[in-house]
Amino acid sequence: MEPPGYNCFVDRDKMDAAVQDLGPKELSCAELQELKQLARQGYWARSYALRGKVYQRLIRDIPCRTVTPDASVYSDIVGKIVGKPSSSGLPLPEFVDNTQVPSYCLNARGQDAVRKILLCIANQFPDVSFCPALPAVVALLLHYSADEAQCFENACRILACNDPSRRLLDQSFLAFESSCMTFGDLVNKYCQAAHKLMVAVSEDVLQVYADWQRWLFGELPLGHLARVFDVFLVEGYKVLYRVALAILKFFHKARAGQPLGSDSVKQDIRAFVRDIAKTVSPEKLLEKAFAIRLFSRKEIQLLQMANEKALKQKGITVKQKRQFVHLAVHAENFHSEIVSVKEMRDIWSWVPERFALCQPLLLFSSLQHGYSLTRFYFQCEGHEPTVLLLKTTQKEVCGAYLSTDWSERNQFGGKVGFFGTGECFVFRLQPEVQRYEWVVIKHPELTRPVSSEATATPSSLGRPTSSDPADRLSPFLATRHFNLPSKTESMFMAGGTDCLIVGGGGGQALYIDGDLNRGRTGHCDTFNNQPLCSENFLIAAVEAWGFQDPDTQ
């Protein structure tokens, strides 16, 4: 058998041990759906030559800006930018954020070429201010390029993609950080066991999730990354979220029951990913990734937009350099009659990440403001979202995260009507911790996304509409984006003069009377929950907490 036709940038000895050229030599498929199937199945993964041809074709078909640097531009500028000396001492562009060039079985010439290409990209893309994934992408593309100029052109086409529905690489700190927040939100919803472990062993779970792109573009072995990249070029950014979620699931399975230190959890995950080939094949990784039933691309775009808006409101800009963003519950500033600092941090780890950056702000306390539902509404109106905490006379503690301003109850003319979004959830803390999310999150088969045309219709919540979906604080999981079999799956929150209700359909997750004296809890269709405490209870204390930007304190 002829060895694969590696180019001059590849260390053949390392590659011969890593890749055998056993697959087909041609690809005749043209339909996107068939390409998706072939990419997931690894049709071209076993042929080094065919993978190179497919990459060229897929990258050539990326819609790009009118003026996108090509191979001839590289030939013109590389000498002026790099000069004659050896490029091994060349600095990397600032936008890679000190990310090292992964070796990926490249020889010394190949690793030098990556640095040259990155410097030329920096020259041609001054608007790219933060892109730590790019060294790994260039190093991978160099394998399947005829020369440096072709690799440069391919990387430029990926960066210059101008299809708004086809996001490829983050190119600013704002985009990168909002992606990290979005990943954290997805972990919170789809990897709850792993998320619980991360919260338990790390002082700041946001910093663990901020590492997710490094798992893929830095730690993942070449064979695994190439398989991920096969699918990424066909299906786009959502694939990266899927694979990173799968990595976290495998890590949790491998480390469950083993001691993990808060100082080492980031390093432990990185080490696990570096050695993932020992336990998880590329096929097994992708199989796990695509077994996760994520929401639609539209929903994730809305979440990304909301996270970006939250970061902008905190002063983070497109040109911002890396800074740490922390989970914001500080012991010295926090006091509750119902929960401890540790319990509030657990609650904060469940809320959407764009709000977890904020400090808890006490809005209402029955011990301070009296046992009055009218006063509760007065104190909470104008705040979105809020956390409701309740302690019974039996010392049971439960509550709810409520996505929408309580003033929305006024649209129903004094009658009790439901509002809110699928980001709402209910929970209990004592006697044991349990969270119940919107039933559709665990059972997406109950619904299908509404078409993009339908999402542009005015909100059923009666708010003024805006051309910018991110103008809503909680656009993610709004029921107008879904076709639900009945309204019982979307009865999130309701309030009248005589009662407050969370969850509906077949029962109520929480019902509290107008005197904040008595309540009841039971199963409801919206959250598919068990009773949060004794089914009929007397109330000892009620609190409502809002979210305060640390910069406004």
C-alpha cells in the first residue's frame, strides 16, 4: 500500500503511526443533507488525500466578504512581514492570547509556517482582536494544504464568512466570552450531573467553562480534532458546543467518585482531553455529541445574543482583551433569613450565566416588609429576573427562578394569567437539593421549533416588540418559538391579588395565598416536578432576590 501523500510540513514518522490511508479516493455527493451524513459517518476520515480535497471544496463554498485575501496576497506580503530570518523566533499575534501552536504531527518547518501564516492573517484582519482557536485551526489546515499560501487562503475564508446564519470562529473577546457563557448555560441544562460536580469542586464554575474552546482547539488529539472539524465545516459552530458537552459528560463519568480539588479541576479536564484517545475514540465522541438533543440553532443564537448584550452592559467591548468574569455571590455582602451563602451559590450556579455575573439584591423579605402579597409585587416590579425563596414552619426550603417581571401580571386585567419563559425553574434545598426545569428541556419531543417567520410575530406577553430580539432580557426559551401540544407545558408564573402561582397544568408547583401565610405544592405539567415540600404548608418566611450589576453598587 502506498503511504499517504503528506506535504512537506508533516512529520511522516508521527503521522504514519497516527493515520492510515485506507478510505475512498473521491467524493461525488453534492447535497448538504448527504454531506452531513457522510461527515458524521467519517466517510473521508480514513483517507488523508480525500480529506484534503473535501476541505478545499467545503472551504471554497463558504460565502465570504467581497474582498477576502487569497493565496496571491500571502505571496505578496509574507516576505515583508516575516523577513528573511528563521521564523521559529517569531512572536505570535496578540489575538491568540498566548495560545501555543499545537504540534499536530507537524515538523519544525510546519510549526514555523503556522506562525508566519498567523502573522499575515493579523496583517490582513486588523478587526480580529481575540481568536485563541486560530493557531489550532491553521495547524490542522496546513496538513491538507498544498503550501503556506493555500493554507492562508483557507483560514482567511473561514474568518471572512459573511453568512449571518453560519457562525464559524469567535473573533473578539466579546464573542468569545458570550460563547463561554452560552456553553455554561448549555451545561447547566444538558449535563446536570457534570454541572453539579463542577459547582461542588470549583470556586468559580464560570472559569472552568471558559476553558471549553481550549479542550477542542489545543488539548484534543489531532485524530479527534480532525473528525470534529470534518463535521464542523459542514454543520457549523453548534457542533463545537455538542462535542464540548460530550467531553464533559465523559470526564464526569471517568472521574465520578474520585477526589477533585478546586485548584486542579481545570488542569484535570485538560489532561483528560489530552489523553482521551485511551478511553474514547473519535467515533464514540461524536456519537455522544449527537445524542444530546439540543434546542434549535435559532434558540442558541438568541441565547448568544442575550449573553453578548449582558456583557456589553458590563462594559465589555469588541476590542476588549481577556478579563476574568466571576460568579458573583460574596459572603461578606450576603445575608438571608432563609438560605446560606453556599446554598445561594448553588442557586446562582443554576441561573443563566448572563445573570450569574450579577450580585444578589434583596428585594423583599417578609420579616422586613410584612406578610403581604401586594407589598411583594410592589417591591419586585421593575426587576427581571427574580428568585423566590420560601421557608416553611417545618424548616423546609424551596423556591423558583422566575424569568419575567412581575408587572406582566397586569396585562390580564385583574385576572390570574400565566406568563414567563422556559428559563423558569423550581427547586427545593431542604431537606435535599433538587431542581426541576421546564419539561421541554428534557423532553424536546413534546415540541418543535416555530419557523423563523413565526418568531418575528409580537410577543404573547404583550410587550412592545423590537427589531432586536436581544432587547428582551430573557428571549431564550420564549414559548412563541415553540409549537406546544397544549398550554399546560408553558404555565410558568402567574399572580393576582389573592395568590401567587408558579407552574401549572394538572396542579401547581407552588401556590401561595395573598397573606403569605399558607401554601401548597404538587406535580405540574410545566416542570414535571415532585412536591417541593409538604403538600400543604404554613409559611415561616418569604424572600425575593433580584440581580444587581456589581458596577452599579
